Amino acid sequence: MKGCLFIHGFTGAPYEVEPLANYFKETTNWVIKVPTLPGHGVTLALKGHTYNDWVSHAEKELLELMKQVDEVYVIGFSMGGIIASYLAAKYNVSKLILLSAAAYYVNPKQLMLDFKEMVKDFLKGSIYENELFNRYKKKIVQTPLRSTLEFQKLVKVIKPYLEKITLPVLIVQGECDGIVPVKSAHYLYNTIPSEMKELCLLPGSKHLVCHGEDYEHLKKLVEDFLHDHNNDVKHVNPSQQINIH
């Protein structure tokens, strides 16, 4: 029996990865777990929670899953990708997938483009129809500065564990991501020493790759990677990175 643990991002919730999680629930007999990290969810209550709380909760979920199955895959989105990397370095995880993993945070160039679109919508009187505005205005209001500092601590503490990852890894990044820059994906690819790794860039996707225009391509990438029994010898080097068009 196989199991798959999905880990959402900072100030996020399971909805960030639900399209993929639901797909594998429908198409496999795997045990799928999509926990909500402490203080997270549709309504945020981050005050008082530390990065240790988030990591420990994900770790507990993984250990419980490992009791139920023989083989475990871990898929992490954004901050969840950093936590997933730690779990993959520490435990007997078979495959790791990093979606928009936040080794670096904020892409100024893309963020400015997104901001300009918001200004245009504001001037047209349609700002409340702007998806990014509606998604992030609530997060900004509900996120304490202390929580953001805890997120930064988490990235700093876990980065050294990247060099201990030797299992098959799939790294996926949206090229239009205003939250996590593309250089984050390149950093992960170059830092993780695994010989079984692949970097895939999605040209039309922003941060929420599971909800972006490249989702069908993303789904196929993930499905092929998890079902491929030969990817233990697969190695895509930086000059062979896959761009989905």
C-alpha cells in the first residue's frame, strides 16, 4: 500500500493542493493525507504558533501515515515544500515533489506586474473581481509580523537539510510566480544532491500552480513521476530543464 502526504503553504490551507490530492484519491487506492498546519486554514489564527509547531505537525502526520502504508510520497507546496524537504531528508520517503517551494520569497518583478494589474482593475472599478487582490488582502490583514519571521526562521533552519536529500525529486515552478521567484527552483535543483531529480517550469502559472492554467500539465507531470518505476535512474540536468508549453 502506498501513501501520499500533501503539505500546504504559509498562511494557506489544504485548498492550495486539493486539486492534486483529490485527483489521486479518485484514481488510486493510496492513503492520501492533507493536514492543516497549526494556525492555518480558511480563517487564520497564527498568533502564538512557531515554525516548530508547523514542522512538528507535519512530522506527526508523516509518522502516522508511515504506520499505515509500505511506501510514502511527500508533496509540498510553497512553505510546505521546505517542510517536505526536511521530512524527506530525515525519514524513509520514496519520492519528493516540490511545488513552488519557497527557498526564496517574493519575486519583485512579477509582483510589480501583478500590482499594475490590480491598479488597472481598481481604476476600472473592478478591483473586487481581481483574484489575487481578493486572495492576498485577507492574508495580509490576518498575518502577524511575528509569524512571517517564524516562516523566515523555518527556511533558514531547514536549508541545510536540502544537501541530505538523495531520493527522486520533482521540482515544479510557475514562471509567473510573484511570491516565490524562479531562482528558488534553480537553487533547490542545484543544492539537492540527488542524482534522480527533475526541474519543470510552467510558463503560464503564478504561485498557486494547482489552480493555474498549466494545471493539466502539472497533473500529468506529477502522475508520471509518481507512477514511473524507472525514475530512480532519471536525471535531468540544468541544460535539459522541461518547460511546459
